[in-house]
Amino acid sequence: MSTFTPEPTDDVSIATIRTLAADVVGKANSGHPGAPMGMAPAAHVLFTRFFNANPKSSKWFNRDRFVLSNGCALQYILLHLHGYKLSMDDLKAFRQLDSLTPGHPEAHHTDGIEVTTGPLGQGFANGVGLAMAQEHLGAVYNRDNFELVNNYTYVFTGDGCLMEGVASEAASLAGHLQLGNLIVVYDDNHISIDGDTAVAFTENVEQRFLSYGWQVLHVDNGDSDLAAIHDAIVAARAEKNKPTIIRLRTTIGFGSKQQGTHGVHGSPLKADDIQSLKTMFGFPPDQTFHVPKETYDTYRAAALRGARLESEWASLLSAYGKQYPNEHAELTRRISGKLPEGWEKTLPVYKPSDPAQASRKLSEIVLTAITPAIPDLIGGSADLTGSNLTKVKGTVDFQPPSTKLGTYAGTYIRYGVREHGMGAIANGLSAYGGIVPFVATFLNFVSYAAGAVRLSALSKHQVIWVATHDSIGLGEDGPTHQPVETAVHLRAIPNLDFWRPADGNETSAAYLVALQSTETPSVLSLSRQNLPNLEGSTIERASRGGYVVHEVEGEDLTIVSSGSEVSIALEAASKLVAEGLKVRIVSLPCWSVFDKQDAQYRLSVLRSGAPILSLEALSTTGWQKYSHEQFGLPAWGASGPYQKVYEKFGITGTNIASVSKKVISFYKQKGGEVVSPLVKAL
Amino acid sequence: MSTFTPEPTDDVSIATIRTLAADVVGKANSGHPGAPMGMAPAAHVLFTRFFNANPKSSKWFNRDRFVLSNGCALQYILLHLHGYKLSMDDLKAFRQLDSLTPGHPEAHHTDGIEVTTGPLGQGFANGVGLAMAQEHLGAVYNRDNFELVNNYTYVFTGDGCLMEGVASEAASLAGHLQLGNLIVVYDDNHISIDGDTAVAFTENVEQRFLSYGWQVLHVDNGDSDLAAIHDAIVAARAEKNKPTIIRLRTTIGFGSKQQGTHGVHGSPLKADDIQSLKTMFGFPPDQTFHVPKETYDTYRAAALRGARLESEWASLLSAYGKQYPNEHAELTRRISGKLPEGWEKTLPVYKPSDPAQASRKLSEIVLTAITPAIPDLIGGSADLTGSNLTKVKGTVDFQPPSTKLGTYAGTYIRYGVREHGMGAIANGLSAYGGIVPFVATFLNFVSYAAGAVRLSALSKHQVIWVATHDSIGLGEDGPTHQPVETAVHLRAIPNLDFWRPADGNETSAAYLVALQSTETPSVLSLSRQNLPNLEGSTIERASRGGYVVHEVEGEDLTIVSSGSEVSIALEAASKLVAEGLKVRIVSLPCWSVFDKQDAQYRLSVLRSGAPILSLEALSTTGWQKYSHEQFGLPAWGASGPYQKVYEKFGITGTNIASVSKKVISFYKQKGGEVVSPLVKAL
């Protein structure tokens, strides 16, 4: 028995979405009309009957989250109808330069967009992260009669997303985690770019999601059976111990002459097709971007419902503040995105006489120190906890209580061997707010998650990667596990800070800047092997991204290095003193942060007057920006005890001293002033 | 009713594998003893009863393929017992520098290793590729009474691999493709590095694989029920229309005091534990690396069976040659890894007056020209066929005949939206032999497959990536789809050729070198937008990786560029002529190939005497190696018609002319000789 109440404006509203999709894509002469046209009924039912959000206050914390994983124009249309800051002119500027409506929805760019989608599979996994954030914060802050954090996360997804491994990983974890407030609507339209999904995607999706532990529902006629759509969402909301996927059979490009074919997937409809579509729906065929008043009215009513809910929630929060002042203070601080005052003081500080330790261990010491001060930190590893050293003693696992392995209030996430899913989930955790997620794996396997990492940076999600075993220094596992190209890959991503700290103070500095950079993800590249604490390092100096760790005047050479190789450079310098050669050492733990320092400072660190040699146990690619000469790995690493591997590649104090002499004599012979590589025209 | 015949030497052989695993990892003091000890019975049954291979002729074409996806010492032990070129001393050198037994098995490094494993999920997907190759070559070359290509592919996999998205993608496709000769043995030992799989991996794996269309079998006691293991493999081999997964419940580290815990996963057993293990199995407790004669005899018998099978196969091939001389000639040529004589002559050649075309279109023209000449080319796209332009007219889809969408003899693969799976499958296709695989997606989404791409390069798999839409030139899709960091990431991978051709001749050159480089993967970075054919380009010149496309003497500036920006550099140069400035243009389509040219040539291309400015519509990272000044994207791209996006970022003839003047005047003011960036000490 359906509980659906049809409204006279349903049909016209759905037709509005469909014709707008055709017009928006038609005017841009670029985009994907088919999916929005097919998903219009589900979108309409969801947004008018269920979705709780206030378009005039798009950051209201307990709003429902909506993710359009197969990111396209549909979301812009919905935002506009609802009354978000997106005008009809913005819709008309779809895919035009500097508009609010770029090709795919981007978080931090357009009001009301939660996460950046388009790259397939990402939005699905972001949705899992959003739902985990809700479960966690609800478990920590909700009290009897104070359900402050209980929103739903709705994800629309298509075949493309479900084929991607990143979505499979996230779906398996979501099932394990029993995320009851996660509701995925799967647009089963049988069409992808290559044509019918029969060519490559014939698995039984329902059975797959059952295997993950999801509730699986389906709607046979997603084109017009609004009651069935409605009832499926009702059932999804009612299931509190499982995520739900609703398989919705739709006709892509519904209403077009080419409906149901891949002709409507990624190209605008022809003009006559749009006209016939409008005629069919009773719309003026020659009018574009037509929105009947009833449609606006319907969506404004939904918006008013959201505004009312927010206001009720604000009252509830205020009452909560009286009864639970500490929790209230902490929750509102977290919602504001500010870390607790003074947390920086908990960062460990080291003296040169402190024992050598692996920077992964130094990272554990930082996490142990700051975790009590920052409840916002929620982290985990892709099944390398004991190697990444990311679990702080005493922390509880984030797990469904029924597993008896933890609780939803737990802060340590067991991601399983799912690096890409982990990265995309962390983006969702960050997007939710109130959480600073960290994730962990070997540096080499951050590459598995590259698709999610670049979206962290584009979308300004503060996600911290604890990336251990960051070079040949991991030793025996060998070249399959030893990164070579990974550092320069990550260094070339805009708005991503890649830190490779050399000792204890630099590790603390990396965490300091990473935690202060609320709109920038960071990757902390950490050693497996022990590193001595350096004479010249301080948190403050390292926080500038690069600094002189060993100063001499009238140097014959500067060696610029990072991470585990800085102490090797220092060893080379001390050997060369005996030969009357003066070598300065610069530590450059983070290129992007160093690049942001003023020119005078940068030129004082990498100064003219003597050649600069870079040293890193990785590919030398990119170091030419900061040095005249480069020493690094010629190609792949090797399997063996790490000291022997370093020897094999000549990355030892003795050999670097000999390389240094070669460099010094080359530039002496060459003659003329040696100018800093930072002195440039552009 | 079991068809298994136990042999008196079974138990001692299994015990040999288990104790050897403990000793090998113990001596190295590094590695994973638990999985080999747990999988010993399955390995023993498979290799003594079923596996067809000749250790003395490890490249015999119709051998069964074995992939140890959770790559560890087990494979080395099996190779040694079988009599491959791997001595007991090699086993003792496990994980030691320059040994044949590095931390994880590497193809092209150790005799008998088919594919490189260790990075989880890769081997599973490689196995799908190996099985596809067998299906394809069998369909093309087998004839009645001449089953020349009918081997099985066996994959051992663990929980870790099955959690990885890359394996999910490959598994879904394998089910769709009905790969009957693919048999996966899943070591269900309930343990991963973080402990019990209950913490993160509670999906129903059997149901998942049923949803993909696999045959699913299980063995409840994989520790000692050899008959059940045997019968499951028999049933797997009998099912010709589905891949099979056998879930084998095992005890990790069987026989150790810590068996069944994660204590035996990734660390050596303690000395007393190894002793008690040996005592339990009736082995001398103080003797290490002990192999009873019966064990060697058993494995030598299996090896002799393989040798006999190869000899029978050679006779069959010879008889085939008489009946099918053309097919025989082609098959043996393909097995030898040589392309057909003279195929290069089919490469298209262009004149400057030929119309401008997108390099993705130029790539299609090459594929259309060379496909008839090179039957070894088997390619496909991750659901972007119409955008990548990879399907040559008239080619047939590689599909199970029952789908009526193609045949196994078809050469076009519909990968679905599964980039990472596609990359790893292509590694398997290449590893099989007789096939040169190409794969396609947008350049930006090659990043999804980074884990597989680096293994192509490490393992010397000749895989060609057709990576279109390679910059902001894709326009409207915007920053989510526009690569920025991708080129430098791929350029920093050793043994990978990243080509960014500027016109028709350069596109032909890229294919020429990619197809001639039998041990190197290539990524062809191709434009969506049209590019004019250049005056100075030829296939021969571009094949050197870099060359002077526009020469002038006494230049004020050299601009070095690649791909779609070369013609913009030329436009800038022609504008500057009017102002009396002489600008040379160098095209550098492939850094790694250019780096291999002799120093004299390289210095003649990027010569001293005037500043060099690089120009590319991507991150400038890395260009400092070849230029004094760099112009590129400051950060992310933007969504809009591509010409407007180029304008926004100043990548136009007019603006580059103005940037050039700035560079020229800076170096004139600076004074002194401008030395080529290639002139270096190291």
C-alpha cells in the first residue's frame, strides 16, 4: 500500500527538469542531457517529499547531503529551482568560462554542491564518507531527545560509477559499517558511452550489493511510477542498519526521439527534438529555459520546509547547550571548522641528542600527542596499521556496535585494503564538516588513490595522508613497493602539500601546517628507517617549507635535500670539511609551502654564489627547479636490506661527498657567477 | 565421489613447502611466511596433478599460467622444486640485494615468473588478461584437432587482493567475458595485516562472484583435504563458460604455534617455532632448507610431464604447419614477439598542407592504417570509444559468442568504465605473448590506473595507452577532467615513454617507436582539438623524441614545447619576426626517448647561446630540465570552450610572443653566455 500523495504539480515539475536539461545542454552545445532527463522523476520525488535542506543557508549542519555521482547538469537545475545562489543566467552559462556552472559540479565553487563529481565512482565513495561522518558525529554528540546529527545522505549514481573499483571498495566498506542513513539511487538506464551496457556490464548489481550487506530495492518504472519511487525511499529511510541501494529502471533521455539510446548520453539534443519534447510535455515549443510558476512554487515550498527544519534544529541546539554545555561548545567549534585553541602546544619538540627514529614513528608520536587535544581527528589505514603506526593507543575503532569491535563514536577506521575508496571516503568525511580525516598507506600505494587525491586538492578537502615506507629505505619489499615517481607526481598537483620531513621537528612542522591548512590536503611522506634529529631543525623553520639546516659562509656547494637524505647530505658535508670544502645544507621538506614564502627568503635559502646539488632517493624529476645538479635514483629501486640498497645507488655520505667534489670542480672550471635557479624572468 | 588418488609423497611434499617457507623468510628475516604455509596443500595439488609447464623451457607458449596475486616466497619455492632456474642458494638469498628472489616476484627478472605481483589486486587482474589472451589466440588459431592454445590460467589470491577495486573491476569483466579457462583459488584465511578480516571485510565473497557470473566452489578444509582441493580444480576445469573461484578455507601459518593469527602474516617465525614446526612434520628440527628426496622426485615427475606435453605440442604445431601454413607462420611469428616485416610502411605521412586534425583523430588514422598489417594489436577503451577514437572500422568486438555481440577472435575489447582493471588486464595480455595490447581513456583517468601503469614499466610489458583529451584543450568538461600533473607523473616513471605528439607525422612517430619498443610501455597523450601539420616535422625526426621543428641561426630565444602547444609556439615566433626577434622552435614529444639520444644531438637541439622557454598547457614541473624559463598552467584548468580557456591562461600566440620578449630582455640584461640546461656536471 503506497503512502505516496500525488500533487497536481508533479508532472509539470518533472517536465520542467527534463526540458531545462535539454535547454541547458543545448545552449552550451556540450554536456549530458540523457541522465538528467531520465532521473528527473526520482530527483523530483526526493527533493519535494524528503530532502531536508535550506537553500538560503546551504551550510546548515544537519542538512541532508545530496551527491550526484555521475555529476551533470541535473544538480544545477535542482539548485536553481530550490533557490540556491544559482540564477537562470548561471544555468544559461553552463560550461562557459568562469561561470558557477562548470562542466561537472565542483565543491567550494558553487553554493550547494557538497562534493566534486564527474570523475566516475568518486561521488559514490564520497557519499559513504558523508554517511560515516554523520554516524560518527551523531554517536558522539546526540543525546536522548537531542538528535542533532541525523541527516540522510542521498547519492544518485549510474552504471559508470558502479563499474569503477573505487565505488566497489566503498560499497563493501559501507555494507560492513551498516550505514543506515546512506541511500543510493542507481539509474539503471542500460546505456553508457560505448552503447548498451550489455557490451561490458552484465553483472547482477542487485546481487552484488546484497553480498556487501546492503538493503536492495528496485523500481521497475522509474520514468513515471512516482509512488514506487516514493515508497522505495520510505523503505530506505526506515532501514537503520544497512545502507540501501534502489535500482531504478529508467529511460535515458526520456521524451527525446532518441530516448533509450546512447545518442542522448553525451551530446545535446537536436533543435527539432527539443521542440517535440516540449510539445509532448505541453510546454511552449519555442520558448527556452521555461519554468512554470507552479514548478517554482513547488520547490520554494520544499525550501521553506528546509528553512523551518533548520530553525527547529537551531532551537534544539540551543536547548542542548543548556543541558550539555561542554558537548555544545565542542560541537559548535567543530562545525565552525576551527581547531581547539592551543592544540599546537602539544606538538613534540626534539633536541639533536634525542634518539634517531623513523619518521613514521615520529608521526605516531605526533598523533599520540595531538589526538587528545583534537577530537576532530578521525583516521585509519588501508590495512597497514602496524606499519603506518596510525593507531593511537586507547583509541576505539569506528565500527557498528553489533560487531563488538568498536562503536560509531570510535575514531579509528579500518579501511581494509582499499586505498582509492579510502581516499574518496576521506574527501566525504572532510566535506561533511567537523572532521579532519587522516588516512594511511605506503607512499607507493597513494598512487592507487590518485583519482581521489587530485579531487581532494581541487575541492579543497583537508585530508591528511600518512604515507610511510617512502623510498628505497623500505628495503626488502623491493621495487614493487618502492616509490620513484610518486613524490613528483604529488608535488605537481596544485593545492596539495607534499611533506617529506627529515626528523622529529620537521615531522611536527608537517603536522602543524597540514592541520592549519583548512583548504589544502597534505601528504606526509615518512620513512621506515630511523633518522637522526638534526642540529639546525626547528618546527618554526621547517614550517616555511625550506630552510638552511646547516649554514656556512663562502660555501663551495649547497646540497638541497629532503626527508631521509638530509642526514646523508650532512654526513657528506662533514666529510668534505676535512678536505677544506665548505658545504651548506638546505632541507626542503615541502616545495609548495616553500614556494609561498617571499622571494627574499627563498633566495636567501637557495642563494647564488655556489652550485646547488639536490639529493633525494627518488626520481630527480622536478628538482631542477631548485638546483643546478641532481642526484637520485637512476630508475627503479631494489630489494634488500635498506643500507645495502642505499649503497647500491650511491646514496651514502662517502659517495655524495665524491659527487659533490665533481660538481664543485665542474662549476669552478666553468667559471663565472653561479646564479640561483630561483632567479628567473617568469 | 572423489577422483583424487593420494600419493605417499603428498604429505612430505606439503611439509617441505611449509618448512621451506619458514626457513626462507627466517633467513631473510623479512617476508610473509603465513600465506605460503597455508597455501602449501593447494599449491602442491595444483602443481603435481594439473599444472602443465616445462621448467626447462619456461616460455613454452601453451604452458599453463600461474599467478600468485598475493606475491610472496611461495612462488620461489615452487619454482625451485620444479627445477626452474632457481637454485637453493637463490632461495637462501631471498630479499637480498641483486638476487633472483626479490621481495615480491618480478616478471622479466626471475625465470618462470609470468607477472609482477605484490601490489595487491594486480595479479588477479593480470590473470584475467592472461585468460583473455588464451581465449583470443585459441579462437584465432585453433582448428579441429589442433588445440594449440588451450592452457589454463591459475591465480592464487588472498583477502587483500579481493578488497582492491582493481580486482573487482577485472572480476566483473571476466564474468561478462565467460572466461572458462580462468581458475582462481582464494585463500580465505580470515587474516590480513590489521588482524581478523572481521574488522573490514565481511562481505559475502561467494555471492559477489556469483553476481559477476562466475562459478563459485569452496573447500572447507584447505589445510589437509587434498581430495576436496583436487575435485574443485577438476570441476573448475570442466566449466568452460565461466571463470571459477574456489574459496579455500585455510589456516594461515599452518603448523606454527601462532597459526591462524596475523602474527604469522608479515614477520618471520621465531626460531623455536620453526623447530617445533619441523618436529611436528617429522623433519630434522635443526636442519634448515631441508628438501627430502621424495619431494624433489615428485616435482621432477611433474616437470617431466610438462616436458612431454611440450614435445607433443611441438609435433602438433609442426603438423599444423603442413595443413595451415599461413596460420602457422603468423602464429609462430607472434610467439617470437616480432612484428610483421614492413608494417612501418603503412604509417601515414603528412604534408603541412594537409588539414588540421585532432591528434586523437590522427591516432585513429594510424590505427586504421596499421591494424590490417599487425594482427597482434588487440585494443579497447574504458567506455570512451567514440571519444578516444580507438575502434577501427570493421573490427569485431572481443566477446563471448553467446552474447552475439562479437567473438573471441574479435580484437576490440569493451573494458567498461574500469581504467585500473583495464591497465592491469593489458599487462596480462602483454605477458601472455603474441599480443600487443592498446588501451584507451582520457589522459586524466590514466591516473586511476597508476598502480598498473607503473607495473607495466617495471615488468617491461609493451602496453600502449591511447590517452586523449590531454589538456585544457578538452574544454567544457572542465578541471575535473583536465590533466595538470599527469604528464610529469608519467614522465617520471622509469621505462615508460610518454609521447605528446604535435601533428600527424609526430603521431605516426609515436606509434612507430611505441611498437618497436617491445619491453617498454608507452602513453600517447592526444588532443581533443585540431592541430595543424607542421613545416618541419617528419616521422624520422620526431622518432628521436625531440628535434628542431623551426630552425633559425643566431636566435634570441628557443621555445621548447610539446603536443598542441607547438603550433602556438610557432605562431608566437612568426609574430616576433615582425619585431626583428629570431625564435627557434623545438618540439619535444617524448622526454625519455630524447634522453637516450647522444649528447651531441641533444645539445644541438637544446643549444647554448640563447635562453630556452618551455611551453605546455600543463604543470611546468619537470620542464626545468630542458629550459631556463617555463610557461604553463599556474594551477587547475577551467571549464569553457577550449579557445577561451587557452586565452584565460595566456597560451596564445600573442601572449607567448609577449612572454618571449620578457624572457629575451631578462637574459639580455643579465648578460653573459646563456648555457644550455643540458650542460651539467652529473
